[in-house]
Amino acid sequence: HAKARGRNNCQLFRPEMNTRAVQRQFIESGLRRALKQGEFLLYYQPKIDLHSGTMTGAEALIRWQDPQLGLMQPAQFVPIAEESGLIVPIGRWVMREACRQLKAWQDAGLLAVPVSVNISAVEFRHKSFLEGVALILSETGLSPELLELELTESILMQDAEASALVLTALKRMGMQLAIDDFGTGYSSLSYLKRFPIDTLKIDQSFVHDVATDADDATIVSAMIGMGRSLKQRVVAEGVETLEQLAFLRAHQCHDGQGFQFSQPLCAEDFRRLLGSGTRVTTPHSQ
Ligand code: C2E
Ligand code: MG
Ligand code: MG
Ligand code: MG
């Protein structure tokens, strides 16, 4: 419409556009302050072995406790952090905090399960990514097998050859590697076979209707079969119901993550769960 009305129109100054730009700017400067003042938090969501019901690990998920806006979810700020490049220092904070906290729990004699952190494309492609990971591991003293990195297919496929090199270097350092949101990007199966991936996380959009939609059921069972035959641990994301759980068990999915087992927990609640053993039987509160 703007074009049709010619060059000198006032479309460029639409108030809602201005508001959006201002909002972005506001969040971006908020994020800078949050980094300096320590306003980020990690929540931890357990991953459960579907056969034994025990916790096999947890995913660290970032939250931002803004003094004015309250507890902000990743969808509200991670995209802006990615576009502004702030995800690099924020991602470092996430990894350092997850390693530090896990090491402290381990030193306190609590059961240590591996913790996964999400890595965005900007971080993964950053020239000092490997160096940064190595530094955090040595600073915190966490053994690398307890750290898992979650990467999406799209990140890995952007430049598959370069990705393979980074993944191999990470594996050599002893970490676990997971593909996140599997099924939502475009994977070349030949790369999937070549990448040193330990864990395949089936995206929650496939899990959602797995008990009622025949197509989703077929897709999920094929994904489980593929992961298992590549010797990967298969994790279903977003498990919310007993029907989904029954399907996943029957199709030999290894682990599940979702509200059926537990919401993401604040560090204090997660620590309590570690202290009480690994069996997660009841859904926990946020
Ligand atoms: P993700 O890595 O796929 O994480 C799983 C998301 O699903 C989490 O949302 C989690 O709270 C949510 N979830 C878990 N169980 C269920 C369920 O049963 N049903 C439904 N509907 N949702 C469930 P969250 O914490 O809002 O994070 C959203 C996304 O933000 C993450 O998706 C990840 O891509 C990104 N993210 C989170 N933390 C970080 C971080 O530290 N760094 C980066 N780069 N990205 C992050
Ligand atoms: Mg994830
Ligand atoms: Mg995911
Ligand atoms: Mg996701």
C-alpha cells in the first residue's frame, strides 16, 4: 500500500511501527542492564526415562526477572537478543551459570544429572565459541560429560561442513550433543548420520497429537526408529498427557520432557528434587 501511494507518504511514520522500534530498543537496553545487574535466572526442566520413571537429565531454560516487567519468558526477549548480538554474552552467562550451579550441587553431594543448554546460531558461529566453552568448563571444574549442548537442525545445516568440525571438536572435549526441535528444520539424513549426535529431541508439535492423529503417530514412530538405529537417545518434548506417554512408551522412546512430569523449576525447587532422589512421579508447580 505504501508503494501505491507514492514516495512521499507518511506510511514510514506509522505510529505502531514507531512503537515497535521503541519497544525493541527498550528491551535491548533492558537486556544490557540485565547482564550487568544479574537479572537473568535459569529454570530447570527434568527429562524422565519413560520406562523407569527416573530423571536422566534436565534442560536449563533462561528467564529474565525485570524489575518493572516481571518474569519474562524467552519468546519475549531471545529473538531480540539474537538480532542484537547480545545472545553471545547472554549465552555465555547461561552456560557458566548452568555449569557453576551443577558443580555446586554435585559438590554438595546431590545426585548429578547432565544439564542441557540451548545454543543459538549466533553463538555457535561465533569465532570464540569453542574457546568460550573450554574456558567455562575449566573455570567451573564441571566434568564435560555433565554438559549437553542443544542445537537445532537449521543451525547445523546452515553450513553443514563447518558444523561437523565444531561438533567433532565439542565431542573431543567430552560434551554431549543434542538436536533440538527435531522435525521442524530441514535435515539432510546423510549429515544426520555423520554428525556426532548423542540425543534426538522430537519437537513438541509432533508429540502434541501423537495419540489422536495417525500421521503424527507415523512420523513420531519413524523418528524414534531412526534415532534408535543411529544409537541416539530419543527424547520427546512437550509430553502433557498420559495418552501421549503411553504411545511413546509403546514405541520405545527413551525419555520424555513436559508438563506431564514437571514444569521448568526454579533452581531452589530443582535442587530439592535432586535431593529427594531421581524419581519424578507427580507434576510439579512452576
Ligand atoms: P526449547 O529448547 O525447545 O525448550 C522447550 C520449551 O518448551 C520451553 O519453553 C519449555 O518450558 C516448554 N515446554 C516444556 N514442556 C512443555 C509442555 O509439556 N508443553 C508445552 N506447551 N511446552 C512445554 P521456554 O522455556 O519458554 O523456552 C522456549 C525456547 O526459548 C526454547 O525452546 C529455546 O529455543 C529458547 N531458549 C530457552 N532458554 C534459552 C537459552 O538459555 N538460550 C537460548 N539461546 N535459547 C533459549
Ligand atoms: Mg531446547
Ligand atoms: Mg525444543
Ligand atoms: Mg524450541
